[in-house]
Amino acid sequence: MDDWDEYGDWDDDWDDLDAGDGTSFAQEGSALRAATPENPRNLPCPTCGAEDVLTPADRLRGYQCDACADRAERGWC
């Protein structure tokens, strides 16, 4: 499937690693992907080491846990 829409913009509605039920994000305000049987939340945060906070889709995107992302966005690293 093509990732670009008819206007040449990135198609945010298409994602191979979404939850498959129309829910792509874990929760509002989070970039982390929803956990599903195919995308379990079973990986550690690469920044703080907290266990079971990322899915394979999160790791693929280079994400860290929400707590570390919040600290980084506020400059508290």
C-alpha cells in the first residue's frame, strides 16, 4: 500500500502497526502505539530501562516511554 495520499502528503491513516481496530495510539496525548496480541507491550524503555512499557511498533519508531518523553520535552533530562 502507498503511504502517500492523492495530494502527495503522508497518509497518517495508514499504518502497518496500528491496533487493527481503528485505535492506533495507546492513549490520548501519547505517541506510543496501542498494545494488541500482535503488538504486545513487552519491551523496556531504552532511556530509563522500565520494563514492559513499549511495543515492537514503538521500538521500530525509536520511541521511549511516556515518562521519559515528558521529561525530555520539558528539558528535565
